[in-house]
Amino acid sequence: MLSLFVIPGHDRRLIPEGRLSGPMPWVIAIMIFLMVLATATGLAFAEAGQNVSDQLSSRATVQIIQANPDIKARQANDAAARLRGMALVEEVRVLPPAEIEELIAPWLGQTDIAEAPETGSLLEDIPLPALIDLKLVRPAGQKELGELRAAVSPLAEGARVEPSSGLIAPVISLVQSLQWIAFGLVVLLAMATAAAVIISARAALNTHKETIGVIHLLGGTDRQISRLFQRRIALDALLGGILGLICGTAIILLLGIQLSALGSGLVQSLGLSWYSWLIIGAVPILGMVLAMVTARMTVMGALRKIL
């Protein structure tokens, strides 16, 4: 008689809802959907920040500030020649004036200089510095920056050597903050999922209190009873988790297509690697394990109080 309660399928006597017919799978589906989105957001921000930091950590910029364009051009060429001879420097590129003007134009409210002669004339009146982009063989620390300054200072008085990573440091800090906010949201959603499982398990226990008493009289143990709840809730969590994963993946892919169309370098770096997709794919499984453990602890604790 007792074996009827422990073979697969008879757990529906305690939790009678069919697959996806009760509220529990849908609640978990919503939670997993939000957890997938939050996890993907946190991983995307983490990878973007790391990629940008890696790309800029070994780059530096030399600014030569000189009002006389002829002297400025000569100093830039001399400095570039000196830097090319250094073992520290892997690549040297002197930015042409047209490219520098394109970088400055958006700050003056114009993205296309050729279509706005008045903006172009304004740029001609502004003493723009000469810029030299450097790619180093190792990350640009204080020692490396000191060597670069010592090399260009005799050739161009007042030349500035700045690490490229410092220019985007506030953005990296913001990205890292958003990353931790996303991961914090994952933790909160996991706690909400556990709370939903606790409520569901306690409701099922209260509904079938008499049946549980009969099982005890027949010799059933608390472990066998909790296994019935654990198996049924695990199935609900798995079905809801798969549904939430499918919906979340569809949203992620759609957003990825839209972000890639923007053409911004930092935005385009918000991609997901293969191991990030593995982590996202494991979210429903982790949700099912969380639901199983929570249900077991809830039922076992409640049964001890009943007895």
C-alpha cells in the first residue's frame, strides 16, 4: 500500500496540478525568464568591460600642442620617428588632421564637416593638437608612460602622453556598476523563486494534511513524503525553466541584432561568448535544483512540526 505513494506519478495525489496547468510552473517560468535576461546582461557588461580594458591597456596617445602648424607637424614627425625606434612601442600612427577634425566635429554639433562649411571654418580657427596613437608591447603603466615622456619631451616641449584606458575609465566604471547590479538582480530573483516554492509547498501540505497523516500511519517516513513533493516541484520547475529560457534567449538574440546595427564600438562589444551561453543555459537547471532543495527543506521542516 505504501509503495503507491513513492512510485512515479502518484505524487499528483498530493500536488494534483497537471503539467503547466497550475500556477507554479508559470511563476518559475517568469522568474527564470527574468534571471536569464539579468544573467545575460551582467555577463555582456563583464565581457565588454574586459574586452575594452584589454584593448586599451596597451595603448597610449601623444598630444603635441603647438599653435604654429609647421612646427607642430615637424615635432609630430620627429616624435613619431623617435617612438618607432623604441623596443617598448609596437606600432606608431600619426593621425591626419582630417581625422582629428572628424573626432572634434560631433562636440561642435556637426557630424559631417563636408556638409557644414561654417563648422569647418571654426575648426580651422581652433589650434588642434597633433595626435600620435601608440600600441605598446605591454600594458601602459607608470614606468612605460615615463619612458614615452622622456623620449618625446626633448623633441616637443609640452607634449602630453596619456594612457588610452584613462580616457574611457568613467565608462568602464559605469559598466562594472551595471554588471554588479545585474548580478544582484539575479540573486534577488533566485530568492523570490525560493519564496514561491516555499509558499507552494506549504499550501500543498496544508491541503493534503489528512493524506499525509494516513501515510504516516501506514509507515511512511518524512523522507518519502518530502521526496514526493520534491519530485513534483522539480518537474514544474524544469518545465517552467525551459519555457523561460526559450523566451529569454529569443529576447537576447533580438536585442543583439538591434545592438549590432548601431555601429558603436562599445555597444558592439556587448556580445556573449560561448561560455557565457553555457552559463545562461544552466540557469533553468540551477533553478530546478534550487526548487528541489527549497521544497525538501520546507516539507521536512513542516513535517517535524506536525509530528
